[in-house]
Amino acid sequence: MTLTKHSKHRPTRHTNQFSAILIWFMLAPCLAFAQTIGEIPPEVRVVTNGHNFPADAYTLLVQEVGNPTPLLAVNTGLPMNPASTIKTLTTLAGLEVLGPDYRWQTEIYALGPVVSGTLQGDLLIRGGADPFLVEEHVRSMLKILQRRGVQRITGDLILDNSLFDASVRAGRPVDNQSGRAYNVLPEALLFNFQVVNFHFYPHTNGRDVIIHSDPALPNLTINNRLQLSDTACTGFQRGISFSEDKTTNTVTFSGQHPASCGEYSMTRAVLDAAQYNYGLFQSLWQELGGEFEGQLREQSLSAITNSTMINTETTSPLVTWQSPPLADIIKSINKYSNNMMTRQLLLTLGMQNSNEPASIDSGIAAVRAYLTRVGIDDGELEMANGSGLSRDTRLTADLLGNVLQRGFQIPTMPEFVASLPLAGLDGTMQDRLTTGDGAGSSHIKTGSLNGVAGIAGYVHARSGRHYIVVALVNHAQAHTGPGQELGDALLRWVWRQ
């Protein structure tokens, strides 16, 4: 077919329309997040301009509670890494799916007769995914066991950690710092967050450093290679280097520790979960006057009963320990941004609609099902573990805004809002907005990773209005200060509305 001069150089009206439609579809994804409602406040613009943030490095949302039209919306459809602000979604789903009075249960079984205070057999502790089984609770649980007549155990300690799928423990920490408490992986049975507080004191001989551990675990060896120095009390970890050999249950401290520091403390996750639980059990049981010289074994209760090693009639729990209610648990999660507890909650959600053992995928599916049920679009949600401790997590400010709108309308709104850090007063907001505009007037969940900073929550403005605020920054400088500057500037501006 020969093209005419007209068809070659002068497109028809239909061709123009087709081209316009094609261009619109090509630009639509960009327009979705580039659309701006309202003017970026000058104090926020100072931060974005001063640090040369690209236009797509941040997203901002300010919206009055109950009002469908935002006061400010910048890039709110742009998927970004939210860091720990995603905990608002995980905890809200937990509140609505499980209920505020949901409690986790840990069970203790006597696998043998108890005669005159002696358990003639093994003791089995079955994990129920309790995210807050701290030392004080473990001690109380064992005191109940003693009140039920057990003072001496002739057999072994069996730990049943079978509630979670083995895939839960797969993968490496995002920063390769496995000894840090925030990187502890979830476990169906986990005592005291698997952490030890190490305290360092200058020795009076002027050369050595004394190390005390709390709790003191009998199966943990401390190799002390520290020496005192007469330098100023500065430096990373005050000159103390930490390493661990899990094959020998040994931690090593080395380096030059300044005597001028006086007492110094360091918290580290040590051992694996089973070894930690075993060590803490031994320590507390001895502290309570109990007798035990058995070994550690890992096995599920169902495997034991199915193998007919014991009479199934004896497998009702001797002790059932209940966690605090979920309404209290989410305060620890959100105020102090506890990653392990959040991941335990996600896995618990996964157990509601699937058979044991729970997996991360079943937990994520439960969160998506919750969002669908309450009418929140999850199309831009990429979830890795529910805590935000991930490089792969993505969501939009629109989604977070809808979650926060929902959180302010539900019957358990007081519990949800109160779980968020209060600006200038507690949690991860304790040292932010301590004076001036907005101090003590905002419930804000923070988030931070290398290259990521964010806030999500509520501002109770001086006008009496309640505003939802979301600010996420994904930029190389975000975590070094500029991201917090932007968030604080936005919060102060919203308070004045």
C-alpha cells in the first residue's frame, strides 16, 4: 500500500486520540505517585532541598481522621520501603483477627509419674509462640511447676519447638549482625528474647576487666581477653569486640576498654534458641531449689506419644502458662519496635487459617485476607516478615493511611493508638519533639534502616482535630538524620493545623 502525503505527514483525528491514550497509559504509573495535593510545607521543603532529595525519594500523607480528602499528599501511590512503620499493619491485623484478649499458651508436661516430689521421667516444655516469655515469666512458670509437686527431675529436659515450620529460621540478617537482639529469629519456644546483658567493670588491679552476665547461663562460656586502657571513654562499643562460636557455646570479648568508662553494658543474642532455653531453665531451676542433672533433647510431644514411648493418658499438661493479652503485647511491639515479637505475631496469624506448623507465607496470607475483608487495597504490598526488618518490603503511603484510618474507627482504637510511641515521652519517640510544637501530642510509629526512615501515626493538633500522618524517605542519607528531620518538621507543621 502506497502512503499518501496526507497520511504520512498529517495524522488523522483518530490517530491523535490513539497516541494520547497510549501516552497516558505509559505515564499513568508515574502520575499515580507524582500527583500532589496541597503545598509541601516550607519547613519540610527546607529539608528536601537542603539534602538534595530527588522528587521520588519521599512520600508524604496528611489526612484528617474520617476525611476522605488528604490535606497533603505527595507520591502517596509510590511503593517504598517502610521499615518498622509496617508494624502498624501487623499489629492492627492482630488486634482485629485475634482479638485484644488473645493469649499465647506454653505447656509443661511430666512424662512420667511424680512420686514424693520427684518426676521419674522427662520434663517436656511445649512452645506456643509466646512472644513475651521473659525471664520473670519463666521463673513464675517454674514456681507453679514446683507448687504442683515437682522438685526433682530424674530425666531430661525436652523442648518442643515444632509449632513453626523450619523455613522460619532460614535466611541471613539484613545487616549480617546475627548477635544483635533486633535480629533474633522467631521460635515457638523462646525464653527472654534469647539475649544476655553483659556488664563490664574495671578491675582494681588496673589491668583487667571484670565481666558479669545477666542472666548467668551455665552452658555459656565467656572468654575474657579484655584489657584496660587509660584512654578517654570513647570509641565504638568502648573498644570492646564481641564474637561467638556456637559450636562450643563460647563468647569472646577482646580489645582495649577505657578505665574511665566505669561500668559499661552490652546486650547480645547468644547461643541458639534451644541451648539458651536449656541454660536459663537450669539456672532458674537451681535458683528455686530444684534438682536436675539431665540433658537437653528436642522433640515434639506428638512424636513422643505416637511412638508409644509413654501412655497418652499422662500427656495432659501439668502447667499451662498464659502470656499477657495481645492488647498489652502490641505496646511492647510498637513502642519499642520489637522485631521478634512482631514476627511471632505474624506467624500466629498464619496459624489461624492453616495447619501447623506456621510459616511466614501463611502469616502474610492472613494479613492479605484481613486487608481484603476490611476493604483495603493490598495491590502494592510486598511483605517479607511483618516487622519491616527487610530490604524487600514495600507499601504505599495510601495503604498505611488506610490502615491508620481503620485503626481510629475500630472498638479497640484506644488500645491501638496507645501502643504507638508518644512524641517526647516514651518508646522510640522519647527523644524526639521533646519541646515546642507537637511535644506530647503525637502517637507515632517510627521506622529506620540503612537508607530508610519513616513515621506513621496520629497527630492531635492544637485545633482539636486528629490527623493521620505518614512520611517515608528512601535515600542513602535517610537514616543518618535527614529522614528524622523531615518527619519531625512535618509533625510540627501538622500540629499547628
